[in-house]
Amino acid sequence: EPEVTQTPSHQVTQMGQEVILRCVPISNHLYFYWYRQILGQKVEFLVSFYNNEISEKSEIFDDQFSVERPDGSNFTLKIRSTKLEDSAMYFCASRFNDGGYEQYFGPGTRLTVT
Amino acid sequence: AQSVTQLGSHVSVSEGALVLLRCNYSSSVPPYLFWYVQYPNQGLQLLLKYTSAATLVKGINGFEAEFKKSETSFHLTKPSAHMSDAAEYFCAASPFFGSGNTGKLIFGQGTTLQVKP
């Protein structure tokens, strides 16, 4: 069964460093998303991406964040200068272009900023 | 702004007992609604969804949920709990944004289900 994959599973970085979180969505999906979950808090929407552009972003998704689909398979989230408060689990999700809006989630990348 | 509320951050039931996890949404326009389950160290797995068809929705693993517009609720139930149901459960809504729906999900805070032998 097709699945969304994410790498790495755990990333440790120092404050101020740039990180890139990678996702491979399901191959025929057209909509892509990033969410994050700070420990003990709810899952929060960051950004949605469709047709090679951002379709919606949250207040969290400021200029420090960017997304890219550099080729036909990868979908990346870049944080330019990490802060301690960026420590969280980051989930990638994708969905097909149908009316069900069902999203398939990856296993997540745990980002720890020290 | 759209919000989703899950009553009870922790629910404990005995094996074989009824499972009831509560979810309420706030919106003047009923959104699409979902229940996801998260097992330890895994991603979110869809249990079931409501997309304006039948109000009683059946999902995987014996779970079902009923959409009640008058109560703005979408509670998750299962008649008989199994030990394997122990996990974190998230209710989520996909609201309409402007004239469309980008499909983003707004999550509740999650409910941890404990199943006692």
C-alpha cells in the first residue's frame, strides 16, 4: 500500500542553524501539507501546497519557513534559522484530487533544537 | 475562527466496554470532519470521515461516528473496546476557506484512550 515517507526520523540541530525536512508524498497525490505538533500540544497546520505554489499558510508559517517541491517526488520544509520553540514533531501529509479531502500522513520528523 | 474541541484528554475504559470519545466543532458552515488515530511512534491514520453524505459514518476497526449538526458534534464510538485500541485519537475539521477548501485540517487537542484488562 502506498505511503508517505519522511526523513530523517529525528533531527537534532543547534539554534540558528538551517534545517530541511524531507517528505515523499504518495505518487499520484496533488495536494501537500506540513503540520507540526509541539510536545503535549495539538497538531497545528503550517502550510498547504498545490500546483507548485502555497495555497494557504498559517500564522506560524513566517519568513523563516519555506516549502519546495524540487522534483516530481520530494516535498521539503526548510527552516532558515531555527529557534528553540521550533522543537516539535513535523508531519507531512498528502491527498489526491477528490472530494473526500482525506489526507495521508507520514510518520513524522522529530526536530530538536538545542 | 474554526476550532475543534475534544472533551477529555484522557479516557479509560475496560476491555469490552463502550468507547465514547467526544468532539465538537465551531463553524456556521459544517466542515468536513475526520477522526485519526496515532499509535506510539507512528503517523496519523485515518479512522473515518464525514463529507456531507450519511450522518452515521463507519470506519475501520469497528469505530463509527455520528454527525449531529444541531449539536455541532462528531463523537466517536465503538461498542466493545479491545486492548489494541489503546492510542491517541484526534478529531479534525477541514473548513471552507473563502470560496473554497484547501483541505487543511484543524485538530482537536487529542484524547488518549487507555484500555484496561
